[in-house]
Amino acid sequence: MPRELHPWQVSTGGIAGLILSIGLARFAYTPLLPLMQQQAGLGDAMGGTLAAINYAGYMSGALLAAWIDDPRWRARLYLWGMLLGLIATALMPLAPNLALWALSRYLGGLSGAAGMLLGSGLVLGFLMRAGRRPELGVHFMGLGLGIVVSALGAMAMDRLGLDWAGHWWGFVVIGVALLAVTWWWRPPAPPPTTVAVGAGAPSATWMRWMLASYFCAGWGFVISATFTVAIVERQPLLKGQGPWAWLLVGLAATPAVFLWDRVARRIGDLNALLTAFALQILAVVLPAVSGSLAAALGGALLYGATFIGLVSLTLALVGRRSPGNPGKAMARLTLSYGVAQVTAPALAGAMAQASGSYQAALWITAVVLTAGMLILWRLRALEQSGKA
């Protein structure tokens, strides 16, 4: 007989799942990248390639989530994905082996898709059935907290004098505790007859424009998510400050989810998304035009506060428009996000290795984000005219 869970318990379990599957299995790589470059012989190009493999795993998970309709299987795959997150983290310190690291990053990407898509869909469906406000702001606190945990964990293990492998083992210990919370307070599988699958699905036109815009958001997200610490550490006057910039990203992202929910209620979802795009462009441009600590930290602060809004508002919006299976609708939209996550870091890593700087990658990212904002602007006009 299924256990009766309160909404706060399901939300807490979902947050723990995001910290595990995103904060550790995916984001811990960001603060540890410079250390692995120093101690394990990891170059810029391979660092970007490993990040691309991670996002290829994420896209594979999104494809699977978009294909499966059965809610019981979605719930099972969510739990398996959480276990994969712990396994992926534990594979990293076993040896300085590129094949092993590639396997770890791929499995970590699968885990991230389970946390972001299956977990978010299960939590949103539970909240709707419980009569709660169908928003994912509280749930997506897990993204910001995941960054905070990865940053503080890396800084604490630095103080202990651990090498790159010791850092990863420390994250494994944290992951065991998170897995226990996630497993015990997992969101229950929805009854299959709650709403017909496909009920209230968004139009094909609306989805096409959102797919294009979300691709651009994915490009902006992945460059900073992969290289924020490395970009700061590459500045001669900022060496040693990278983890602080990454911590600031998480500290900005954690409360921002509530702010973006309030902004969307006041000015509408699309207007809120346009605002988030504009601010993220500024976040990318700041470190591109200045190598100062103020620009680095200002960019990190704005990035943390905006990427979370683009993700939470977009996924909640498409989830509400597809009440029959919100997780599947989120997964379809996320496929375009995943394409950007695969291509962008590999390109940025290769450019950085060739030039010795991330400046060109930052400017390209600003251009892509501007395109995403213009696409969203067009979608808003189509909605107002009744054509979307």
C-alpha cells in the first residue's frame, strides 16, 4: 500500500534528487575542472568534450523520457536515474582514464535528465493532484542548492588538502545521503487515468517556436555551467577565486526561483522569459569585456539568477499546457536544449585551447542568447494575434 506523503515531503525529496543528479552528477565537474587540469592532465579541448558527453547523456535521457507514457515506468526510471547519479560520481575518481571519465559523464547526463524531467514532471503532477499551485519554483531550488553544494564541497575539500580524486570521493559520501532522502520521499506515480495523455497539449506552432528559443537558452546555460570556474581561474589576477564565483551562481539561483514565479504572475510567462534572456545576455557580456573580479562575480550573480528562471518558467509553462503527461512534454522541449548542451561546450573548449581564452566563446554565446530573445519576442506576437 503506497505511503501517504505531504507536499513538503515530496518537494524535499525532489530537491534532494536535483542536488544529487544535477549538483553532483553534473555540476561538480565545473569546480573540479581546473584541479583535474592541473593534477590529472586534462586539457581544455578534452574538458569541453567530456562536458559534451555529459550533455549527450542528458539528451539520451530526454529522448527516453519523451518516449515513455506509462507513469509507473516513469517513476521507476526516476529512481534508477538517481542511483545512476551516485554511480557516475563514484566512477570519476577510480583512475585518470578518459574512457572511464567519458562513461561517468554520460551516466551523469542520464541521471540529470531523470532529475530534471522525470522528477519535475512527477512533482508537478503531484502538486496539481493535491490542489497546490502548479509552479516549480520550490522544486527548482534544487538546482541552485546543487551548485552551492558542489562549490562549498570543493572549497571544503581544498581546505583538507585533498587531491582531485579525493574531491570526487567526498562528493560520493554526500551523494549517499542525498540518495536516501530522494528514495524515501520520492513522488508517487500518478494514477494512469487521472487525465488522458495529450489532453490540452500545446499547438505544433507554439512548440516549434519554444523549441528554437529553448535551444538558445541551452547554449547560454551550458557555457557558463561548464566553464565559469575555468574562465575566472584563467585571469591572472583572479587565480583561486573560481570556486567563489561558482558559489555565487548557486546562491543567486536558489532564491531566484521564487522571484521568477512572482514576476511571471505579474507580467506573464513570456514577458518574464524575455526579461530573463536580457539579463543573461548581460551576464555573459560582463566577463567578456572585463577581466576584473567585479565583472566575473557580477556575471556569475546574473547568470545564477537568470538561467534558473529560463529553465523553471519554461518547463512549468509547457507542463501546465500538457496536464496529461507534463514530464513527457518537458522532455520534448528539452531535446532542443540538449542539442545546444552537446555542441556548445565542445566548440568552446576547442576555441579556448586554440586561443588561450574563452572570450570568443562568450561573445558567440551572447549572440545566440540574443537570437533566443528575438524568437521569444516573435512567439509573444503570434500569441497576441491568436496564431500560436
